[in-house]
Amino acid sequence: MKNMLKTGAVNADDLLRRVSRSFYLTLRILPRAIRPQLSLAYLLARASDTVADTGAIAVDKRQMVLSELRRSIQAVCARREPSAPDLSEFLQAADRAEISAKDAAERALLENFETLLGLLSGFTEDDREKIRAVLETITHGQQMDIQRFGGTHEHLNALSTDDELDAYTYEVAGCVGEFWTGLCLAHVFPRAAFNEKRLMSDAVRFGKGLQLVNILRDLPEDLRQGRCYIPRQSLSGSGLTPEDLLNPGAMRRFQPLYDDYLELAEDHLRAGWRYTAALPFGCVRVRLACAWPILIGVETLRRLRGGNILGDPRVKITRREIRLILVKSVLLYPRRKAWNRLFNI
């Protein structure tokens, strides 16, 4: 199974590197027992996300093709012959646009979707079921996102309540924590003793925290695209509307509410750090793969606290800074107390 992602018409490992800079680093360090499953699930999720985000295609068409993608994944996982979705319209839309390197990689995902399905068929029944379940949840979240925000960008739409925000962060990220943990329990440390309920709860919060950091960091860009993930009910309680957030001058009124969401993201990441610390110390690769996105998220939160998210340039952690985080975590790993203090926010 270790060479699985280097078979077929496409080098899926190369695709992975092209579509995700930071997550690729995480996946590369994972043990071989779980790296192919996580990598392929990520690529299939990115393919469906590319379909969901192709704004040049009508909402109804995107919804229909996402449903076809889901059914094809379900068929492969059940050992049935899949009906390949017609992605030609999405490929043509990509050809008409000015394609960046990232866009070209996502186009290649769609071009090679059937090959990725073929790779999926090579896993065990249990692993296929885990991949099917997480992709079912993710694509449902993507379809709900299209339903809320997939129309014209001329109107700014918002989530309604914090419950909707919590459900969204679970469907696109929290479920990945469950999937990741299920694979580790099956393949990496099957005999380790855990409070499994607590471990799974922290795994879900881990994923939610990473997604919430992205939401808070990307708020201005999402607003310009007609998407407001800060719930309307919460904004109303602060005397604000989603449209107010288009004005950098609204930051003074928005700041207390924004701080609350930063605090929630921090609490979720702290649960993720607790999750990481609960894993067997000898599972160095898995613990580092968990620690890195948390530490990058912590640094992002630190910077988000220092400015006006509605008006300042987008917070970005540079490659050099990411390398420093990685190197420091590796050097401190043998010193347990010092390593645990890396989560310092």
C-alpha cells in the first residue's frame, strides 16, 4: 500500500504537494500505515471542493455534480461499478479563466478523478468505509455552503446562529479529526489505552479549531465574496449587520464579538493540544503531524489579536516562519516539559 499514491495516470503525491503547501508537510511525516488513506481522502475532498467553488457554474449544476461525486465514492467503497460524473463543464470553465499554479493543480484533480477513485478501491473494506464516511460528511457540508452562499455575490449572506457555525466547522473539519483518530486507532496504536470518548471529542474540537482560525483570518475576503460566517444572530446582539463588516471603521463595535470567537478558536486548539499530548509518546510522527497545524494556528491567532481584521492586510505565516515552528518542535520533542510549553498563547 505504501506506493499506492504513485500508481495510475497521475502521481497523486505530486498533486497533493501542488494543492496544499502546509497540509502536505503534515501528511508527509505521517507513518506509512495511514498516510495513503489520509492523502487520498484529502485529494478527493479537494476535488469536491473545487466543484463547489467553481462560481462560473450554476448553483444547481454544482449541487448535482457534487451528488454524483458522492455516489461514485459510495459505489467504489461498496465494490460497485461507479458512474463517473461528467466534469467537462468544470474543466472548460477552468480553461476560460486565467489559471494560477494552484488552479492548475485543482484542474488536474478533476481531470484525474476517476484515477483517484481507482486508488480508493485498493484499500481494505474498513478503510474504504472510513473514507466514505468522512467524505460523505464533508460533501454534505459543501452542499450546504453552496445552498447558503452559492448565488450572486451582489448580496451578502450570513450564517444564522452559532449552532449553524458549529455544524459547519464540524462538517468540513471536525469530522476529519474523527477520521484521523479512527485510522490511528486501527493502524498505529491499536493496543493503546485511551478514554476514547474524550479522545474523539478533542479530535473533533481540534478540527473545528483549525477551521475557525481560517474563518476568522479570511473574514474580509469571504465578505467580498458574499459570505459571512459570523452568525447574524451574534452580530445583531452587538448592534451590527453583516454589511457593517465591510467597513473597517466598524471594528471598534465588532472587536468584543471578534475576541469571543478568537477565544473559542483558542479553546478548540487547546483541546487539540490535549489530544496530541494524550497520544503515545513513542508515536513521534503522529504527534508532530498534530502539533504543527496547532502551532501555526496559535501563531495566526496571536497576530489576529493585534490588528483590525476588517481593514488590515491578510495575516499570513511565511514559509520561513513555518520552517522555524517545525524545527523548534522537532528539537524540543525529547524534552517533554519544554515541548508541552510550545502551546503558549
